[in-house]
Amino acid sequence: MKDPIPLSDDAAEATDFERSLLQMAQEERLPGDARLEIWAGIAKQCLPAVAVLPAAKLSATHWGVQLAPWTKGLILLAGLSGLGTGGYLLLKKAPITAPPAAVVAQAPAAVVTPSSAEPVAPEAPAVAQVGTEDAPHPAAREATPASSHDVASRETTLRDESLAVLEARRTLRSGDAAQALRLLDQARQRFPKGALGQEREALTIEALAKSGNAASAKRRAQAFLHAYPKSPYAADLQSIANP
Amino acid sequence: MTLTEIYAQHADFVWRTVRRLGVPEAEANDSVQDVFVVVHKSLSQFEGRSSLTTWLFTICRSVARERRRRSRRDRDAHDDTSVEEEVDLRADVARTAEHNQRLMLLETILSGFEVEQRNVFILFEIEKLTGEEISEVLAIPLGTVYSRLQLARKAFKQALTRNEARERFQEVRAGGRS
């Protein structure tokens, strides 16, 4: 038996209206804001349970039973930081690019390889800081086991960063673009290599536009789109980049 | 794959699926979160025997079912809305919440489908899974996939025809009033 052609591709079976309706549904995407908020919720729900595991328990049972995947996770983490292209794949597609370490530890084998990554888009000057969270660091090239303290600390940072960016977003949505810019700048200083570079930059561009700094917003929006054409925020920023 | 990778690549799919499975827009974000919390808990048990998409759909279906049940229970506690009114109510909620009129129309149409037909229709016509994949995720024979798809397509076309007729009627009625 052979599959029929989906209606959205079958002009003989479906009317233009039927096809456009289905194509629209196929192209529907999670809004950028919701993407960030949902991920913050997931981080909040999933990470604390692992973060509070006592170090002794981690070493006695968790390490003992799950040493192999744990090690793979650490290697992946190091690889993301050190190899660039794999990290870029995540950065490009994910709102939060740094994998929660404990989650990685539980995952099956790591699958991100340089060969599966998309080509790196040329970095644009105005968003040079966007995504530096995955920038190569010489020390990260050697996969060394992280302590449970490192893991917990990374998770706490991830949560704090999510909250900081969410606070800036809430402020922006409430209409205070100037304060939102200040909060975003604070977040940038506090988490210079944070996981939410794209979110932060997209919100900064939006805040600049809303505070009347159209030229700067436009320049940064164009740079952002150049660097991340497939970002979930791309559609929202198009109107700022090309007013 | 890690949770982050799965979220990055499949959050849109999960969001579309829970919406198309009848989760109201106001609860869609929470439902997506629920799905990924389940993914987080079960990832180590995922053996890759089915594709990731089919595994995610199974989780979406179960989360959406629970959400619908909870919504129904909450509503029952406050009033005695009948099942038939329930569908209309959901359409109204979608109408006020959804900006896109066509997507709203599609949601209304899908909410009127038999559950079995709706699942096949979503997976084949919107997510473009193959018949084999749908057969696997829904645990039904391939022939059943095709027959349900045929019925769903017929229902889809009929619903659109009905909608068009209703719109024309309203236009005529509005014209008669002016």
C-alpha cells in the first residue's frame, strides 16, 4: 500500500483554500516569548530535584550506575563549548542552549557531531555577544568530570538567568522600555556567557525600538537576522530590521 | 539526544500537537511544559525503538487527554454544560483568543472530529508522518490508518463546505437587514 499525497500538496484533490489552511497549520510556530517562558518553567520543575542531590549520593549511586552516560554528557558539554559547530546548532535552534548538565547525564549517547551541524553564519558585529555562551574556551577542550558542585552551580545560574531575562521581558511588556534596557544590560553583565543570549538580544532590540532608538534597533535587528536567520525571534524582528 | 536538543527541535511540533488535540490556547503553554517534564523523566528509558516524533506524540496525546479531562471536570463543577455546548464553548474561546481566523476555523473543524480520525488527520495532513509511522504511534494496522484518513478527509471537506454555506447565509442575512 502506498500513502496518498497529503492534501496540502495535492492540487488535484484539495482546493486552494483547503491547501492553504493546512499549510498554515504546518507552519505554525511556538511564539518566541512563550518558548522562553515554557523553557524557564521546565528548568524550574526539572532542575532543582537534581541540583539538591547530596554529593555523597551522586558519587555513590548516580556515578556508579550511570557513569557511562554521565561521562558522555560531560564530553558533550565540553564538546559544545570547545567545538563550536555542535554548539552553534543548539544555539541557533534553542532558546536556552546550554544543556542542563544533569539532564545530559541521563540522556542516551550524545548525538551532536560537527558533521550534523549547520554551517556557522558569519558573526555580525552588533550581535557579537549573542551566543558567546558557547564560544570555544581552551580549557573546555579537555573533557574533565565536573563536580556535583559545578553541576548545581550551573543549574542555579541557568535558573537565575532565566528569571533575570523574564523580569526584563515583563518590564518591557508593561511598557517600561527604558527600565527593561537597564535590566537587560544588568543581565548581560551578570551572565556574560549566559545561555539566553538570543532572548536577551531580541528583547534588547525590541526595547530599543520601543524607546525610540530606531536606528540602533534596526542595525542590531539586521545583524541578528544575519547571524540567526532561523531563530524563533526572526519573524518578530523583521519589521524592525526592514521598517 | 538531550532535553535541550529535543526542546529546540520539537517544541513547535509539541505546541502544534497539543493545540490541535483540543487543548485550549490558555492551557497550551502549560501543556507543552508538562510534555517536556515527562520527556525529562523518561528520556533515559527511551530506547529509540520508535521515532522521537512518535514518542513525543504519545506523550502529547496523554497530556492533552488529561488537560481536557481536567477542564471538563472544572467546568462541571461550576455548571452543567452539555457535551454539545462544550464544543461550541471551546470554539468561542478559540475565537476570542486566536488571532488567525483560519487556524481558528481549523481548530473548530478538528474539535468536531472523532478522536481516532483527528489523530490520524493531524499526524498525516499537518505533521506529515507516513502511514507506517502513524500505524506505529497509534498501534493500529496500516489499513486502518488509511480508512480513518479517508473518513477524516471527508469530514474535513464537509465541514469546510458547511462553513462556506454558513458564511454565505450570514452575508445574505446581513445584506437583507441593511
